[in-house]
Amino acid sequence: MLRLALWASVVTLALLTSASYVGAGFFAPAGLLILVALASDRRAPRAVQSWLWTASFGLTALGLIRVNLDEAPSIEHLALLLLGALTATARNRYAGLLIGLMASGGLVYVTLEQELFGPNDPRLFALGVLLATAGFAAGLAQEESDQTELLREQLADLGEHLKNVLACVGSGVLVVDREGRVATFNRAAERILGVQEHTVIGRELEASALEPMAELFRVRNDSEEGERRDLLFPSPLGNDVRVGYAMTPLEDRAGRRLGTILVFQDVTLIRDYEERMLRQEKLAALGRLVSGIAHEFGNQLGGVRGLVDLALLDEPEEAVAVLPTIRQTLTQSLETVEHLLRFARGTPLDPVPGVQLGEVVQRALGLLRAQVDAAGAEIELVLEEEAPTVSADTGRLEQVFLNILINGLHATSDCDPPRLRIEVTHDEAEVVVRFEDNGPGVSPEVRARIFEPFFTTK
């Protein structure tokens, strides 16, 4: 609009200095072209825009020349009018140069036509160069202005785009500048925390409804930035919101710190679900523990019952002979109770030196004599002569062997006949006890949990 105003001023001045309106026939279409150029400024290509403005100047210049030829004003007056016209219509550097050359040509033509200067007069050359340079400079200035305006519009569009992106992001975004003031607080942050944007933007964290988050920025550790953490935020709506957040630095292209970005999500339901799952897992672990304890005592008491059944069938002397074994098994049951208490308290093992593993295996087999006979199992015991002794908790080790043998009997219950092989060997570094049976083996699912305390498939 300023360009149109400048052009209108030039035309008005030219008409006011003329006794007739001989130039109006050129000024009218020139003004029409300018209006078309302004109306299509955002739609037409830049080259078309340049030609519209250049054509409007050509018509304006012809009108000024016609007025000058008819009224014969001063050449300086004509040069001033041409200068104003080219300043108003120069669109870019190239169009400006063309307009300047057109103005120079028109000025030379009028000067020679009225014989104001000679063809070789340096003043004529100076005015021509002035107009050509002025046209180029005006076009260049307008080009820079257009480019600046374009960049400003693109920057505004980009800012609006980023604002829309932040508004549509499902995660809350909080940006705090170096002075501790809230610079960005998106729509998701409003929804998650129950805090309105206009109540926090531009304010310091500690002086706003986001004060519970201020501590995060005070104790910020650069080495922990990007890590996921949780925070319990007391919402102004009256409920506590569990948010999972991560902090990252906000820096410019030179690496200078501008502030901190906090990205967060509402994880209240997730954490509640995790807590419920943890309780379920604890209950399941308790169930496995109870099942395992029952399995332990079942094995031991089952052995005692088998011995008692044998004692009832045998002669009194033989019945008396199994009483020490029964006593030992009951003692083991009491030891199992002590082991459970130790496990609960985290009490360490109680190893003793000089333990012969072959003897521990034989005692375990003795406890299972009734089950072995009832199952019709074939037992192969391979004990290496002069096997070294080890340091071990004898009671717990015997319980381990007992459980492995019972599992072997159960695994081979469908075999005909069931076979168990126990071998005790050694080398320079260790003593090895190997249990084998002809059962189906252990599935991968069970193998992954086989060393969990008190785990059982029974």
C-alpha cells in the first residue's frame, strides 16, 4: 500500500503541474496494473509480479514524458517525478535496473527533444546514471524487504506449526528458561496436571501451580538427563497424579543453554496396574512357597510312613531296627523347619568339613527304600573309591539328594521298569554327583525356574 501511495503522489503532482490532463490516458491503465499486482500479490508468481510493476512504470513514465513535452517544465522536475515513480514500482534488482534504464531513456529523449542539453552534456549522462542506479537500488531494497517479509511469514507459520504440534502431542511438554520461568506448557500438560496454561506461562515455577516440579529443576543433574523417572504431583483438582518424566537440555545451534525441557505422561493407571501385578506375583510366590514346603514335608513324612508300614509288617526286632531311621527323618523335618526360618531371615549355610558325598547319597536312598520297592525301580549306585571329602551342610545336602531321587521316581512312574543311576566321581578340582533316570526329562519352562526356592510342579 505504501508503494501505491507513493505512485499516486507522483501522478497527482504531475497532474497538478499540468494545465491539461494529457497524461491521464497513461496513468489510468498504469494504476489499473498496480491494483492487479497488489490483488494477486500472494497468488501470482514473482516473475509475473515484476512484469506487472514494470509495465505500470512504463505507462507512468510515458504519461510523465507526455506531460513534460506539453507543458515544458524543468528537467529536474521530470527527473524527480521519474525517480519517485521507479521507486514505487521497482520490484527486484533486475526489474529495478530495467525501470531505471527506461527512466534514463525517457529523460534523454525529453532532453534532446526540447534541446535542454547537448548530446554530450555530462549532466545528461549523470542524470541517466543516477536514474539507472536509483532503479537498481530501489529494486534491491524492495527485494530485500520482500525476502525479509517472506522469512517473517515463514517464521510465523513455523511457530504456529510448532504450536499446533505441541498442542496435539499426547505427552505433556514443559519448557523452563534459564531464569526459571515457564516458556511452554502444552495442552496435554494442562490435561494431565489440571493446571491452565495462562496461569503459569511467563511465571517462575516456584510462584505458580507447578511449584511441586520446581525441585526437579533445582537439583537437575546433567548426567541423568534423558532418564525416565516418576513424580507424584498434587493436582489442583484434588487428586494425586503419578507422572513419568524425562528432562533434556534446550540449547541453541552454538550449544548455549537456553533452558530445560520436561516431557511427561500420566502413568497413574500403569503404576497402579504394576502394583496390583506385584501383589499378585507376591501371592503367587507365597503359593509356590507353601506348595514347596508341603512338598518338602510330604517327602520326609512319606519316607517315615513307609518305614512305619514296613515296621508293622516285619518282626518286632526288625521294627525296632528302623526306629533310628524314623528318628533321623523326623530330625530332618525339624531341620527343614529351621532351614525355612533361616531362609526367611537370610541365615547362611552351616557347612562342616569331612563330608563323604557317597554316604549322604546312601542315607537318602535308605529313606526312600519303601518307595523304591513299591515302584519296582532299579537303582544303580556307582561310588568311586577313595573319593575325597567336601565341606557341606549335610542336612540340606541330604534334603537336596532326597528331593532329586523322589522327582526321579515320579518322572519314571510310567517307565517299565523305572531306572535311576547315581554316580559319584571326582577330578582335581571338584567332586561330582550325577543323577540320571529314564524318564521324559525336564521341559524348558520348568528348567528356567528349577532353582527357585521351593519351586515344584506337584
